[in-house]
Amino acid sequence: MAVAHWLVLFVTVIVVSNMQDVNGALPAATLEAIAKANANGPYIGIVIPNLFEMGPLLNSSSYSAAEIIDFSGRRFRFGTVEERKVILVMTGLSVINAAITTQLLLSFFNVEGVIHYGIAGNANPDLHIGDVAIPQYWAHTGLWNWQRYGQGTEDELALESSGDYTRTLGYLRFANYTTNVTGCASHDNLLNNIWYQPEEVFPVTGTPEERQHEFWVPVGSTYFAVAKKLEGLKLESCVNATTCLNYTPSVSTVERGVSASIYLDNSAYRSFIYDKFNVSPVDMESASVALICYQQNTSFIAIRALSDLAGGGSAESNEADTFVNLASDNAVTVVVEFIKQLSSSTL
């Protein structure tokens, strides 16, 4: 065996030994199980926000379960979908949980790409409840620079000159949403303006600690080309025998989706964010999964079924809890079909 290979093996053994001695590190049995699983890879990672969204896939005839590895508060479920090797993992709510889970998945397992799916609110008036939207770009819209009262759009933001913040992406002016006054745009508001900010990213292909900035993160180009083949796919329209939509939902590829750790149920903000950024699904996880995959140079796509028009106001019945099961089922239908198409296009 070459000296260099022996050196890598020695360093690996030392690192693993040290990990067992550090508080919170993975036990040897878990590391051994991970190594054994990786020898059978690569896998498609399927990242899912909640158990109610995972349930339809676990119960699908297209899914076959194998072993489970638990660590760091996460359960990694191995199996196949349409005979393609997969790892399923639930993130929990919010961009933080989704990012942690995705990083664990990519750091410990032999993953060739990531599919993220779930339900979402809808900001696009051309789409409807039950439809499945597959965006080409994702952004995290919860990173703000909240401007000091008394300053305006021409005033430089705090730390802007050092490159930490920017006015490039635009802002939301709270005074524009004052009610019960005439010409509300001319009135003041102590909340002033918030400016949207790109994320700092540190790609594995870059120099450590040398930051880059990204706002609109693209999904994998190959994955998006496969998603385009699903456009117009007809989906389920009934929750049960008595609760149905009056149309047939379908799949659409769209330009943009956004995420923040905010449950959006406000029509004014929905309209604002659609008009400003041309977004369709709004959720709490996808952008963070996209950012992690982007930094780790891993193919990614997010598939989101629309459970409500965020904030209401449509003629359709519009409570998320009414259609959450329908949306979850439709998302899984599209995931399974996506994997079928992905397999046929790569064989």
C-alpha cells in the first residue's frame, strides 16, 4: 500500500478515536454503521420538514424500507424509491433545523443529490391549492438590515461600506401599509424600512473563511431539466368523498420560491413579496436546504405542494388545515415521478 494511503488511513483512525473521546461525538457503533451504509451508496437524500409530510412516502408502494441510523437527534431512514437508493430524513420546522439536518446528511453520508419536498403557502395568483410548484431559484428572505428611524433610502446602511450589507436587493417600507388614513404612503412609521440581504456562503470549492454572497440560489440544472418533464402532470383533487377542489391540480415549474422562519398568513405581505420578487411557493425550509447544497456542491431540487393562498382572499376554500393532506399526497406523487424520470434519464 502506498505511503500516502497509509497516512490517510492513520489520520482517519486518529480522528475517529478522538471523536469518541469528545463530548457529544458519535459512538464507534454508529460510525461503523455509517461506513457500512456508505459502502452501499451513493444515495439520493430526501429531506422532509415534518412527519405528516413524510407519512405518504413511507406508506407509498413505491417506497421500500431498509435500515435506520439514529444520531444527533435525527433519524436517517434507508430504502429505495422506484428501486433508487434513498435516505429519508425529517428536519423539523424552520430554516435552522433544515440547515442542520441537511449538513448532517451531506457530511456523514454518500449522497449524490438532494430532493426536498413538502407543503407551502402560495404567493402566485396564477397557481392554486393542490398544485405542485418546482422553482428554479430559492432565496432566504428572513435576513434583513433594519434601518434606523429617520433614515431613508438614500442613506447608507450600517456596516454597508465594509461590505457586510447592501441596498441592492431592495426594501419594505412599513409606512406604505398604514391604514385608516388618506394617502398612507406619506405617513411615517417608527418601524421605518427593512432591507433584504444575501446570505454569506462558504463553498467547498472556495477558500475557507473567504465569504461569498448569494441571494437567488439555483437548483441543480440536471434536476430542473427533469422537473420540466413533469409540467402539466395531473394530480389528486379530493381530500375525501365530500371535500374536493373544483379543478384538477397539476405540476408547474416556476422561477422563484422563498423561505423564512415565518408562517406567512398575511395577504399584504404575500402581495408585496410576489410583486417584488416574482415568487410562487413560500415556506420555512427550502432556501436553507438549497444554501447548504450549494455550498457543498451537491445537486438539489425542492418540490412544494401548495396548501393555501398565503393570507387568504381567494374564492377557493383557503384554510391550510383543510388541504394539508391533499397537498402532502400530491407532493409525494411528484417526488416519486421525479425519481422515475431521473432514473430513466441517467441510466
